[in-house]
Amino acid sequence: MIKLEHVTKIYPGTTSPAVDDLSFTVPTGEICTIVGPSGCGKTTTMKMVNRLIEPTDGEIYVLNERGEMQNVLEMDPIILRRNIGYVIQQIGLFPHRTILQNMGTVPKLLEWDNTRIRSRAEELLDMMNMPHEFLDRYPHELSGGQRQRIGVARAMASDPPVMLMDEPFGAIDPINRNLLQNEFLRLQQEIKKTILFVTHDIDEAIKMGDKIAILNANGQLEQYDSPAKILSEPANEFIEDFVGADRTLKQLNLIRVEEVMDKKPFLLQSTQSVEEALQVMDEEGQDYAYVVDSDRRLQGYVSRKDLKEKSGWIDEYTTTAATSLPITMNLRDALSEMLMVDYSTICVVDNRDRVRGTVNTAMVQEALMETHSSGKREEV
Amino acid sequence: MEEKTSFWSRITFSDIVDWTLIPILMIGVVISVYIWLLLPIEPGSMEANIIGDPVSGFSNVWASVLQHLKLIGISSVLAILAAVPAGILITREGFRDFADIILGVANFGQSVPSIAILALFMGIMGIGAPTAIFALWLYALLPIVRNTATGIDEVSADVIEAARGMGLTNRQILFDIELPLSFPVMFAGIRTASVINVGTAALGAFIGAGGLGNFIITGIPLSRERMILIGAILTAVMAVMVDWILGKIEDRLVFRRE
């Protein structure tokens, strides 16, 4: 848990505060993204937590491994920083040190022995899906994306409960950024760190955050809420503008197809006879039907027109489906897939290509209407 | 990792050239000096009195070489001891204001002609090696102070911020991060200062500090070209060798980015 109470920062020589009376709590194991226009004090806020910047007023508490709330302003800043993971946009790997030495920086300060540092470093590389050979390489031998992963791994080396991340994926190209974001979210499911994550990109804030703190240009907190709530119930005009006119579409990012799909879709077995299939389609009033094998794996679809006055088994008349959606896909991506093909309904498949449900645009719309009317999505 | 082949098989032709070309050339020059300039010296002549007897050994030449090395060695080591801490100091928080003063003093040492510095301090300290060493020391300060400070300032701010954010103390940041990363630039300053000192030390002879300059300043009024050439060539050889040796040390110590 990270708790800020009436935190204010006024830089020497200025009169207006860079951060103005900020109070919010990041629950244990959640990511809180801080977002706002440039100069809103989001980085200042983050740096006050590990006291790279000293607050002018207010209190900051961090929950340590022993489950005690500690007032960071009463701690030795050096000890404090060694217990908080820190990742910056420019990564800041030490160019004269190997990846192993880089990752071992904090463990070494905490006086771990070399065997333990090495095994921890290997464990971290495994988490990041990187080969162990990297341990003896130097940062300049790695690509930008790999360096960023090492930067994150280095911050996690001593397994600190709290991490601060300052635009960690900001300098990465969009494709790799998306990849790194997804990887990190997956990792977070396991490591459950309490994270303060600074970004200037509202889309990133929505994607990464369990909670979002939006600051205005005067360093005041405008809204602190879950992404769904911020999108469906922006507190004021500033938030509405900041989130953008497409906030309804953005909400689709937060919902996965799994949540809206028809979980008991109408399906045919590839071993059914044409006659039987036509009869079932008549009963259900369907012109088209998806066909699966005995393992529920998607084979394709059949249409009533194709089957009419035919005999034999339906797998002879099955057409391959142009697309299917992975079950973990978000609704925004799913909708864009749906708009690309002229099927009214698309199959949702799991990672073994088994049909788990079907989805159509009406279901997407219904889900949106629901969030809008109740703004209750965050409990889902 | 797979590159653990034997040491010898990894040596390439260019490595061999890199390691032997300059020393072999310089040995060649020294041998030529011996054959063409020293061997023809007649025993008992005035040159033999000053330079030494080519048959019984060139005690004077050798003594001058050692004296020259002593002048540059002592002054360079003292300069490093003074200038590196000064260079570090002016990059520290709270001491940046002193940068101008310290660089100003060092600049003074550099911009006044070396011969004038010698003359100036001869007036204060008298003649002899200590005065020459002091002047050489002053002369060597600037490149080292400036390069040390520049090297440290050039260390990426991101690296420092990451280090501070991970809980390194100021001392650890200096010794583990800033100094290793600024070492190439700092060492380049030391190398420059040392090489310049070899040449400047030849002027030490004017104030009785000895060294290879003796042959030159004695040879000029006597119009003995042989004497002048011995002083000039050996000084040049020493400068080239000091540069080469420091270059090799640099290769060993300096972390390579590429």
C-alpha cells in the first residue's frame, strides 16, 4: 500500500505549488497510474515517494514487507530507496556493468552473496522470457526492448513490495510497447506489486492502471478512480476533455470478449448428417451455423442454402471461417475484427482453438449501454 | 562464451603491428643515434666531456634520460594527485561555484608560456630541479582537472538518477558509477599532460634542472649539431614512448563502449 496525505511540493523560488494537497491511497497489489498534462507534477509526486524529491508538506506512508505502515519521511532515504523498485523511461542501465551486475545492484547493496544474486538474476530472466546468456552481456549489446525488460527486472531484483515506474515504456516503439505492456500486466498477475506508474498517455493509463489518478496543470488531483469509472463517469469537464471524445470506445478496451459473448452458442457437430442439421437449423430458425469437431474445435460454418437438397455428412459442405477471436481479446479489437468481415456472428475460441462462445455487434453495444447506465464495471 | 579458444590463436596480424610497430621504430631511431651521432665522438674531445665516452659507456646521456624521466614522473604524479581530486570536487554539489576559480588557476598555468613560468618561479624558488618540477606540475594541472570534470559531467544523468533511485549513496555513485564511466576522458587528460610535459621538461635545463634539454642548450651556443640532435631526438623518442605506453595502459583499463 502507498498512502499520500495532503502532499504538497513547492519548489524553491516558486510560489505556486507543483503538487497541491494530494491525497490518495494505492491498495496493496494494484497498479495506480498517474496521468496529466506535462508539468502537472506527476513525476514529482512519484519521486516524493522514494524521496528523490522532498515534499514541502504532507505525509507519505508505504507498507513494508513486515506489514507495517512506514512514514517515508522518517526513514533514511538510502534504506527507503533500496526497498522500493525504481524504473525510469531512459532505463539508466550502467553501461560499464554486465546485465548480471546491473540486476545485482540492489541485492549487492543488501549484501546478498553472489550465488543468491546469480540465481535471482536467472529467475528474473526467466520471468522476462530472456535467455540466461544475457547475464554476461553488456547493456549496449541488447536491443531497446530487451534493455527495458532488464530495467524492470533490475527494479524487481530484491523483490520490493512497492515499485515506482516513470514512463517505463515511453521510449519504446508502439509495437514493442504494446508487447511490453502486455507482458508486464501478465507478470503483475503473479508478482502483485504495489505500483505507482507515471505516464502522459491516457490510453496507457487506462490499460495499465487498476486505479488512475488524473492531475491538472496546477498539480491538483482531479479524479482518482478505476479506469472504467473514469471513462463512464468523468468527474468534470477537465477529465472529459483529458480522456477524449472517444471515451466510449476506450471503455471497450477494458472489457474482454469473454465477458459479453454468448456462452451457449448454436453449434453443429461435423459428424452430423445433412438431414439432421437442416432439421435443427429449422427448429432454431438459423440460416447459418458454426461446425465443430468432437473436441469443440472450430471447423468452419455451413449455410442452409448449401445444405438444401443435399445428403451425406455436413463436413463435406463446411466453409472455413475467415476469422475467430481469442477469448482474451478486448472488445475494441474484437469490434474492429467484426467490422472487417461480413459475418453477423463470430466465434470466440480459447488457446487450443476450441469454440467457447460467439459474439456479435449487438452484444458489444449492449455491454456498452450497461456500463454507461450503471458505471459498475470495476467490480467485474 | 564459445570464444574460449587459445590466447595465441586470437592474436591477429593487426594486433602484432599494434604492439610492436612503435617500439621497433623507436629502437631503430635510438640505434641510429648511437651509430651516427655517438660512435664518432673522439675520446678526450670537448663533446666527449659533455656527452660521455662512447666506448666506456654514455654515462652522461643515460643520466640525462633518467633525470628527464624524474622531472616528468614526479611532476605528472603530483599533478594527477592534485588535479583528479580537484576535478572531482568541482563537480560536487555545493562546490560547482569553485569551478571557475580552480579552472582559472589551471588555465593560468596553461596560458602563460612554459619558458615564462620557469623564469617566473626561478625568481621565487631559485634554480634547480624542484623549480622545474613545480612549473611542470602547474603546467600539467589544466588538462587533467578539465578532463576529470568533463568526464564526470558527461556521465548520463539517467544513469545517475537510476543509481540514486536504487539507493546508492553519493560516495557509491562517485566510485562505482561516475569515476569508472568518466575514466576514459580523465585518462586522456593525463596522457595529454604527460606527453606535453616530456617536451616542456627539456626547457628545465635553462634553470639547471638537468635532463635531455642540457644537450640542446649547450649545443646551440657551441654550434654543435650533433649535441643538439641527441637532445632533440631522444626527447622526441621519449614523448612518443610515453604516449604509446599510456595508450596501452588506457586500452587495458578503460571500459570500451563499442
